Amino acid sequence: MSVHLLQTATSVLLKDPTASLGDVARAAGVGRTTLHKRFPTRSALVRAVASDALDLIESVSCHVDFSRDDAIEDLMTRLVALGPRVEFLLRFPGLERDEELAARIREMDRPVLDLITRLQGTKLRRDLPAWWILHTLYAGLFNAWEAISDGRLAPLDAPRFVLTTVFEGVSSAGAADRT
Amino acid sequence: MSVHLLQTATSVLLKDPTASLGDVARAAGVGRTTLHKRFPTRSALVRAVASDALDLIESVSCHVDFSRDDAIEDLMTRLVALGPRVEFLLRFPGLERDEELAARIREMDRPVLDLITRLQGTKLRRDLPAWWILHTLYAGLFNAWEAISDGRLAPLDAPRFVLTTVFEGVSSAGAADRT
DNA sequence: ACCGTTGTGAACATGAGTGTTCACCTGCTG
DNA sequence: CAGCAGGTGAACACTCATGTTCACAACGGT
């Protein structure tokens, strides 16, 4: 019930961040009054959607063994599968102005940043800052989600696309030692 | 005068897509009435800003020799320098619903897509679709712009970051043949 | 000095989103 | 059956962005 409401709100607000609460309620098949009862204000709804996305990420990242060297591959594969629910976090405008959410996001990034920094000793290049690599990973996720929702990319192809692109790049030089 | 107005509108609307016309006018140091006189409606302003960004891109891409093999590097380097004015195009929500703008964007993408397809015969990997490579390039630009506006990345470092990351990836395997 | 242009502030009407209340209905439980 | 929790639509007041009009000031050209 309530979870379906959040899912609907996510997709509606993601497609049009200026959508009215009436639009959200109608899309979810509930009355606007009911929506207001569960989320008193618009910002409360937005916060709930974002918080739900963060919960989703946490529930995924706690299954990842960050001590393994292929932790990034594992994490990315799992994140790709989450799709729009999480895309909301990176895309919804003005979300970063909520200090509580921003803090949770930073806290969520920390283990990944640590992992990247550690792997820069072995498999990751050292001439790029860890934060840049992190953002590159996110950008790859973002690309995949967008392509999937546009129908251009099959969900099952997505992890491979993201990982090969981010790790090996689009130059054919890197592709040689893989084929 | 009018160009400065568009620049201000770009940055204000980029920071907060829901900013009111009053906010834009105040940031530009002009009266709201004046803004209304130049751009009768809000959507007219948005379209003008987007159109300005497209003009900017066209003025850059006409200096690029698309027959050269390093055309992508050239194009990316020039695009990175444009910064927020163009970021608006990729970021402002609902922009793709304007069919005229969408058509101009597609038309703008076409020569780049052709270039990518051609280069997939030589320097670009063939196991990824051209559109994916294009979006990966855009994602790199996006990352750079965001990092620059956050103050984390020096504008002069940006082209190198984007190009090495997109072409060679973040894995240290590709970095070996460069160092 | 006159006049057209351009920008400005003030004021107003309008519409939409929002938050709230209320009366009513439904289904479940004791 | 009574009571209660949860959902619903209707109606309301309120706020705010928006678009419009108008009168006034500044400026440049004639």
C-alpha cells in the first residue's frame, strides 16, 4: 500500500519534478486527502521518497563485501537493478539543500570512496582523484538508467555496459586485451 | 544587456529550476516588467535560454573539423569550456518536451554520432553502440561541469580528466601504456 | 525643447497548488 | 450490532507565480 504510493510518487516526480500533489495522488489511484494524511506537506513527500531511495541503497550495499577486490563490480551490478527509485536521488532538483539528506548521502558515499582509494593501490589508476572516479561510476549508472527508461538498453545488458565503459573506456585500445 | 540577462537567467534557473521570474529579474538587476517585455512568458524565457545554449554549441562545433581523427578530443575540449550555459540544456527538466528544441538537439547530435560510428572502425571500440558512447561523452562533460562549479576541479584540468576517463577508463590497466 | 524609445515600480486580476476541515462511506473487530 | 480506523470527495481559505496595464522617469536623436 504505502510502498506502492512511494513508488508511484517516485516515477511521477522523476518524470516531472513540478508535478502537483494532485497528479501524484491520481497516478497512485488515491485521493489527494489520503496523500495529505500520509505526507502532510509536499516537502515531506519528497523527503520520504528520497529517504526510501536511501534505504534501498543501504539494503543493497550491506550485501556487498567491501573487502573484496571486485566489490565495485558487485555494487554497481546491484545498483543498476534498482533503477528509477534511486535515480530520483541523483536527479531531483533541490534535494541537496536538505541537510539531513545530504548528510546521509555523504555517509553513503564514504565506504565507496574508501574502497576506491584502497583499490587505487592496485586496479584503479592513481592519476585521478577518488571522488572523480566515484562520480564517473555514478555517471555510468545514470546513463544506464536513462537508456533503459528510453527503451534503448536491455536491463540485463546494463551492468556490462556500465562496467566495461567506466573501467576500460570507449577506446578500442582497452578492448584488445579483452577480446 | 540582453546577453547578460540570458546568462543570469541560465545560472539562476540552473541552480533552482523552480525559481520565479521575480528571482530571475532581481538576479539580473532589472525589473520584472522589463523581463516580461523581453520574454512574454516563462516558457519563452526558458526556450530563449535553451536556444542560446544551442547557438553557443553550434558556434563551437562549426570550428571543429569532423574529418580529423581527433575531432572528438577537440570538440570535448571546446565544450568543457562552455560550462553552465550548456549544462542547462542537459539538465533543465521538461526541456525535451519542446519538440522544436528536441529536434535541434537531435540535429546537433547527428554529426557527432556519425563521427563516432566512423571512428568505431579505428580507435573506438565496436562492442558498444554509438549512442552509448555519445552519452558517455556527455556524462563526462556533465561530471566536469559539476565538479568545476563545486570548486573541486580546476577548469584547465577538466579536458584532460574527461578525455582520459572516457577513452581509457578508470582502470589502471589502460593507464600503463600512457605513463 | 520635443518626442519616441526603453526601463521601472506599483497595482491588479487570475489561476494553480497547497493545506485544512468536514461529512460520508467502507471494512474490520470486539 | 456498535464502534473504530482508514479512505474519499467536496469545499474552503490562503499563498504565490504569473501576466497585464498604467503612469512616470531617463535617455538620445531631431
